[in-house]
Amino acid sequence: MDLEDELRAAMVEHVADASAPATLAGDVRGRYRRRVARIRVALGVGAAAVVAVAIIPGYQSFRAGQVSTPAASDGPAGRGGPDEPGRAMPQPVPSRTSGAPAPVPSRDIGGTESPRPLLSHPPGQGGPDGPSGDGGPAPGWMTYLPSGLRALRPCAELEKGGRRTTNCRWSGTNGWVEVHITRGSGLAGPGDVIDGAPTAGGTPVAGKDRVHGHPAVTTDRPDRGRQIAWVERPGVGILVLVGPALRDELLTVAEGVRP
Amino acid sequence: MGRRDDQSFVEFVAERGTALMRTAVLMCGSRQDAEDVLQTALEKAYRHWGRLDPESDPEPYVRRILVNLMISRARRWKVLREIHMARPPEVPADPENHALELRGALMDELRRLGPRQRAVLVLRYWEDLSEMETAEMLGCSVGTVKSQASRGLARLRQRLGGSLTLMGG
């Protein structure tokens, strides 16, 4: 017997007991159906991902445009969508581009003139497009506000003990934000800013924060709000206060204060 | 002209499944691999079953898928397969059991051949295909089939030299 015949015999012997399972056709068809289902699911997921990638940036930019600072061009109450949920992305206050009266430049805040409202229209009379009692557009140095807040009155300046303080407040259904900018000598650190503020006090919060790279002190307020103070530069101290509902936004708001 | 349907697929598998399974076992070496490769081959054929000519025999088409699958899979798994490959016995066997052991050693050596050489030998000596048909099945020339078969047999002869002499081969 030569090798070829031996090979044939070996093959016959080797596969003598091999047979296809009775369920082979059913297994194959089941496998095919599972494969088709997998492909369809993968295609569906891929299509959903493509749609999400296409839609989300547009949606985000739409939401980013909903910062509800009291821009005069937004309507009688200066509303920019206060009812929209969520927070707006930090961005320049729309009043800068809305054709509303220009905000007071930062150099005017610490000027030497007598105390006056910060905004370009006097309190109680409303701005060119706003009703009486409207706080008008936010100052230019306030580059971010959580959505749903508006100023009910213009920022005001107070002078006391050789220090000039600019006080601004925005409020709405989502809570409230206050910013106090103090200018004067003797402001060496965040403690000086807090001590000199009318809303001083509170419990220090553990951990150290920094705003614009400067050391800051965060404290919890008795009303469960929170405040943060820092010295922006020699002679300029800033205190930012937020209501209980906006505690988590404190740092973001603080970063948006750029006098 | 009609189209092939599910029922004809079931009938084909029932009729030719075992033959295809045996070819797959010889080409793959192990029963589990053979069953998996056969299922994959049949699934590929099933995908295009409706487009196959109902008048022609689908078996060569399915077998061609099977052979191509086995060759490509064997190349992918070459390293693992070599590690798990059983070695033929080094000690001469008892002459009475020699034929039996020689066949076992032949199958072991067949599995150790490259996938293409193994496919050529299986198609030529198991399926009894001509060199022309084998070449067509593998998508190569007749000359390639001849040389692959010749080299495959030479390698088997070389590795089993002593045993074959005892058999007078």
C-alpha cells in the first residue's frame, strides 16, 4: 500500500464517526439572525451617535445664548429666558452687543467722583429700553451670571472709611448673587475684604480656593448661602455672595468677576 | 427561474452536512473547529442562498467557502496551532499495531502541514477531485496544485519514513 492509499485509509478512519449535528441548519439560521440583529443594533447605535454629535454642539450653543442677564434688548423686564433650566456657559454679558447703553468701564468704578449709580441710567427711571425699577444691563466686568437672574436695581457705590465699595445684586427664581468690589488702602488679603463687607461673617469652608490665581477664602453664610473673598490686585478686594441654591456656582460666578 | 428558499437550504444541509463536516474535520484537525468553520461557511452561503441558481449544485460553492475559511483561519491561528499540535511517537511501534498507529501518525502529520498543502491533499485524496477541480476550488493554477500535493506527500513521507518502510510504502 503506497502513501496515497494509506492517507486515504487514514482519512476514512479518522472521520468515520464524524457527522453533522441534526440541528446544523437551525443553528446556522439562528446564527445568521443573531448576526443581522447585531449589525442592525450597531448601525442604530452608530446613527444615534452621529445624530448626537451633530445635535449636541448646536444645542449647547443655543443654551449658551440663554444667559438671562437683564439686557435691555431682551424685553420690558430685561429677561433673557429666566425660566430655562440649567446653567449658562460663561460668556460676556449680552448687553455689550445688544445695542443697549454701554456698561461702565472698570476704571469708573474706582474713580474719584462722588457716589453715583454704576449704570448709565439713574435708578428708578429705567434704561432706554427698560421699565422703571429695572437694574439695567450688568456691568462690563460681570462676565457671567447663572441663568434666571436679573438686577432689580442698579449697582450702587458707597464710600466709608476711605474705601469705596460697589455693590451689585441680581436675583431670580434660581436664587441670588451679590458682588461687592472694594477699593482702597489696607486691603492685604481676603480677610480684610470680608471684615469690611456689610455681610461679613460666616463659617470658613475647608480647603483653599483661588480666583484668577489669587488666594481666596470661602465661607458658609448663616442663611446657608456661601461667599468668597479675594484681593484681585493691591487696593482692590472682591466679595461674591450667592444664595443657598447657587452655592455650587460660587466659584464660576467669582471667576466671571473681572474688574 | 425560481429562487432557492429556506426549505431547500434545510434539505441541502440535511443531505450534505455530514460530508461537509468530514471535509471540515480533515482540514481543521479538531472536531470543534470543524463545526465552527462549517457553521460559518454555511451561514455565509445562507446569506446568498436566494441568489444561487436553483438548477445548479450548491455544494461546490459551499465547499469553496469552507476551504477558504479554513485556510484564512489556519493562517491566523498558526502560532497557537503549532503550540497545541501533538507530536508523532518517536519510538517504533509494535508491528501488529503498526498500521493503526501509522494512520494516526499520518493524520497528525497532515495537521502539521500548512493549510494550503493540507487543503490540496484533502481535496485530492478525500474528495477525489482532479487536479483541475482542486485548482479551481482553491483559485490557483494546476501547477500549484501539483507542486503543493507533491511537497505535502514528500513531507509526510519524510516524517514517517521509518514507519512507511515497515509498511512497504
